[in-house]
Amino acid sequence: MKRIIFLAVICGLLLSSCQNEPFLYRDHSARIWAGQGTGSILVQQGSFRQVDPSVDEMVIYVPMSITGMPSQTDRTFRLEVVTDLDTAGIPYTNVATEDFSLGPMIVPANVLTFTYPITVRRNVIGIDGQGIDLTLAPNAADLRLRFVPNEYFLNAPFPHPEEFTVRWIDYHLQPTWWVGLFITNIGAFTQQRYQFMINVTGTEDFSGYVGMARLMVLQALLRQALRDYEDEHGTPFLNDNGLPLTFP
């Protein structure tokens, strides 16, 4: 009789734990990190140069992943702002709480990967209240975040870092394809040169211009567009250094 009662208690406990899914996932020690697959994200960056000048806010999406099995219900995770200083005494986070908004810290049901939204603002106050001019390179707004363990997720699994940075700017970065023959035929990368090309063509991606023939077509197009600009405005289009922009 005692054995039957004991077995009934064990079965009751097992049934209760299976019905309580959050407890099941706490036992399995699921982990969370910024990145997808085997990759990790150290810095997720966005630029206000990619949106209309009238836009004051932008959403930067951070890919995230979890270990373990998908849950049939939503689960929460925790992030905290890193206020530490680096080895040079510079704060990892240089923005004020008014400069950004964190999205709901929820891992949706039935997924192992998802994107997490963080809203950032163009006019940055900064931690010193003096503001940061994001139009001047290499200025950048940096928000460093750290995962904090909770009842659903432990720290990021090795070798993924427990911290990541969201960075936003208001200028162009030199694309990886702006090298070699592209420089020879179009010129060295500058903010104004790139912006003029975007204005003329309506695209930011010129990676397809890999051969001399296509580069020469692009070069001729840009030269003519410069002449048209000067005819229309009566003044040349200026480069970053204040001198008239030219193409080779």
C-alpha cells in the first residue's frame, strides 16, 4: 500500500511539472545571445543617412537566438544598459535614456531565432547632456547592452558574448566594394561623392560595377550629372573639403 501511494505522488509531481512549461524550460537552462546560428553580433549599426532627413526616429533590429527547444508560450528575457568604462576611461554607452527605447523583451512562442527592435533618435542628448553631432565622422551614438539571467534564460552560451552594442550615425560608411578599380574610375570615398551618386542614381549599392566597361558607363553618367547640376544651380557641387566635386 505504501508503494502504491509513493508511486502516485511521483506521478502527480511529474504530471504537474510537464503541465508547467516555464518550469520545464528553467530546468533545461536555455540561453540567449545576439546573433544567428553560430554567428555573434558585437555591433549592430544603423545610419540616419538611409532615411529621409525629416525622420527623427529609426528602429534598429538585432537578430537574436536561443538554445534549447522552442516553447509553446512567449518567454521573457532581460537586458541592462552597460555603464562601465573601457580601458581608456571612455563609457561604453554614451547616450542618455531619452535617446533610445528598448522593445518588449519577449521571445515569441515556437521560435529559436527572432529580431529584437530598439528605437533610436537622431537628435542625441548624450550622457553629458551636450549632445552628439552624428553627422560628423567618426562620431557615433553607442548603446551597450548586457543579457541578465532570469527564470527562462541563463547567460549567453560560449563562445557568444554576453554584451552587444547598438550604434547609430548620420553619415555614410565606406562600402566594402569601394576599392581598387572603383576608386580609380570614380574617385576616393567621401561623404559628398557618395551622396551625389545616390542622388543621381537612386541607389546606394554599386557593387555590381566590377568591370571596366560598366565603371566607364557609370563614370560618364556622373560626369554629365555634375555638369547638369552646375547648369541648374549656377554653382558646382562641393566635396567634403569645400572644393568642387570631380570624377576622374
